[in-house]
Amino acid sequence: MSGTLRDAAVTPRYRLEELLIGRIADLLEGSRHVAVGASSPIPGSGALLARHLSGGDMRVSVLGSRSLQDFTDGGVEIFDLAAQGRIDAFFLSGGQIDGAGNINLVGVGDYPRQKVRWSGSFGSAYLYYLVPRVILFRLEHTRRTMVERVDFISAPGTSVDNVYRPGGPYALITNICLFAFDRERRRFRLDSVHPGHTVEEVRDNTGFDFDVPEASTAIPETPVPDESRLALIRGEIAAAIADPYPKFAAEMLGLEGNST
Amino acid sequence: MPVQVITDIEALAARVPDGARIALVKSASGPPMALVRALIRRGARGLHLVCVPTGGLAVDLLIGAGCVDALETSAVTLDEFGQAPAFGRAVRAGSLRLLDATCPAVYAGLQAGEKGLPFMPLRGLVGSDLARHRTDWKLIDNPFGEDDPIVCLPAIVPDLALIHVRRTDRQGNLYVGDAREMMLMAHAARETLATAESIFDGSLVDDAALRPGVIPGIYVSAVAEARDGARPLGLPGAYDTDDEHLAQYADMARDEAGFAEYLDRFVFDRKAAAE
């Protein structure tokens, strides 16, 4: 299973998904309102865990769910909320992500007649500018996805100073590591490497330059969720995320059929 | 003009002229799939689709069937069933005029349309390749601020909003509940053609609890009953998406021959069965 620890000496105690959910929850700490877009079961679970850990201080809205959001103004409401500063954190991804934090959800090759066409930009060209803590999430960390320069900028990582831009990239979390984004330097900095992976592996699989603080041996391992967190993720969080993502809750978090 | 209640969905599809600019809602809100299939059967051509704010099966079918010239959208996707195959082929062939957008830009354009305004400003967008390619979007300096560049989007006024609802009455009042993007589409479009799961003999605006979720008939020119009219997509509050069918479509539509077979089996064959 790709989601388990590769080191045969260690009994796989948790899945990659659970490690990511735990780390995402930490990244969201202190947010008043976290919104989660479509097709995002791991970010959604991370947000629900963060809400639990906040002791009820955090609001979470999961789009595409009936029970995990209470919007009443149709599709436009999340965008209006974002522009007013009522959303503190959101998740975006990209078919390509580059070292300046630019994301591409449109396709590969020269636009418009691209050789590979993806879905499109969705709300990225707006939310990336307006939501203060945008966490980039991509489970494929390769030179194909982490590129020197994106083929199409759905949304830029940074803007010139006079552009209204309270928002932008905060972190980039992948299947092998976590980067923090440095807005002043307009670059990513390696923050931690997931257990079983190395800084060299990150370098080999990343098409862009990034900062590594001082001695690369000092890069910490991404913390593993402890037993109580794992129990939470597999229990309460799995039950809640099963509303929009029943398959994910059952297959990845081990939620049993009628446990809700 | 009073609302026409049409019994035959093919006759409703005949009211959509070639070349029309048409608004269709995202898959999750339940677009009028039965009407879309009727449009394909009638051989509609040259349509300009406005996806509110994204497209899915409805849009992929129309593109693959050769009905679409221009596509204004934030995304086209089959969601968990992957990329939209006919859309991808059309992009590679260069056969579509693409107007890539972002979700709130579609809503903002329609909001300008519903207010009868020429444009709407919107945050974000500055410096993106979307804005670079959308030469119909204009960057201005905020007239109320100082050194504050902001993008203005032209009003989107579709010729027709095509929508499917759970209920209509004979005055063309359409119950959409909290799917307010459908209300926005109807407000912005010159005309709305609707299909409904059922036709109610009373008035939907008489019920105070329903009334806030009703598009009044003033926007609507014709309605037709179409039970299961959003299937195989889901209709919130009525039925869920048929995942098996979507998986089958994603599989069949991977190449043109499979797509043609899908049309034969699930679009054209229905007419034969109805005749």
C-alpha cells in the first residue's frame, strides 16, 4: 500500500493520509473559518480535526456536503465571504506548481490548443488572492507536477505591491514533504520531510529551487499523529467526513458501515 | 407574454436557436439533462455555452455531439470520474473558442447582467494568464481608491437559461430552493426555458415558505414536464447521481467511436423508443 510506511522494520501504525490530516490540522491552528473545496477528502478531514482541536472556536465549511456547511446563498456565497475576509484558510492544488507558488489547473503546452487539458481554474484565480492561508495540496510529488515554471498561470503565487492581495500560498504539502512559502522571498522553504523520505529524494523530485535552512540534516521529520489523534481521525473525523466522502472514510480511515 | 406549458420536450428544444448563448448550471445543481439530450437530437449547432460556473456531463455531451462553438467556463470535469473526454479532444483539435474563467467571474458577469449593468469589478485575477487571454476583461484603476488596479468583467447576458427544477406551476414559477445560482441565471438571461419533475396546479408563490426559493414566471417563457429530467446526474432534494452511469460514460467516451456509441444508446435511442 502506498499509504503506509515503507520501512519494513517499523510496523505501519498509520497511513500517509492520516499523517497529512494531522499536519494539515496543525497548519490551520488559529483560523476562525476554514473552507474546503470539492474533491478534497484529506484537506476536509484535516479541517475537521483542526475544528475539534480548537474546542469549537473554528468554523469549517466543506463544499459539496449537506451537513458540513450551512450556506444559503448559492454558489457565489463562498466567494463573497472570501472577499470580505470571512474565510481564513482554503486549499488549492495544481496540475503544475512552480517555485514561485504559481499554480496551473488548465493544462500543458501552449494555450489554448494544449496537448493536455485539465478541468480549468475553478475559483483559484480569485481565492488565491483573498484567503490569507492557502494550503497547496498535491499527492503526486514529481518533476512533472513540481515544475520550474508552470505552462499556464491559473493564479500567481505573489503579485506586485499595488495589487490588492491579502491572500496567497502558506504551505505546500505533498506525499513526501511539507514546504512553507516565504512571501518576502517569493519562494518555498523545506519545512519537514515525511518519515521514510529524504531531503535528497525531495530535491530529485522537485523541478524548482527551494530554500533549505542551514544544514540539510537539520530538516525535521514531519511529526506522526499520536495514538489519541489517530483514534480521533478514525472515529469522529471519519464519521463526519463520510457525508461528502463515504468511500474515503471507509477505505482510508477504516470507518465501518453503520458506525455513525 | 404568458408562459407556455409544453408537453413535448423536443418542442422545447426546438425553441433553442442555433448560435444561441446558453447558460447551464454545474452538475451538482442538476442541469436539464433530458433537454440537453433533446438538443443533441435536434442537431443544435454553434452554441455558446456559459457554464455556471463549471460544466460536466451536459457540457461534455454537447461538445462531443458538435453542438458547441464557444465555451465560457471555470472548469469542465466529470468530478470523481475524471477529465471530460470530449472537451479534451475538442481542445486538442482547436475546435472550440475557449473563454476560460474563474467561478466568481462567471457569477459576477451574471450579476452585472441581472442588474442591467455593463460590467462588474472583481478582486483577484490581476497577473493571471486567465486575465491575459480574456481580452474582453479590462484592468482599470479603482476610481474610488488610489493606485488600486481592479479587473472589470463585461455583463453576461445569455440568450437563454436552460434549467431543470423539482417543481413548476402553470404560471412558470420555478422552485429552485437554495440553488440560488439558478435564480441568478434566470435573472440575467433574456429568457428561461425550464423542465420540471412535476407541474403543480396551484401557485408556488402563494406558499410563504417556498416563495424565497422560487424564480417567478416573469423570467420564464416556457416549461415542460420532464420526470427524471436531470438524470443520470442528481437533483438535490430529489435523487442522487447515477455513479454507475457516469463511470460508464467516462469509459465509453474515451474515444470517438465509444462516444458515438454512447449517443446512439443513451441519446438517440430514446427518441426511437418514444416514437
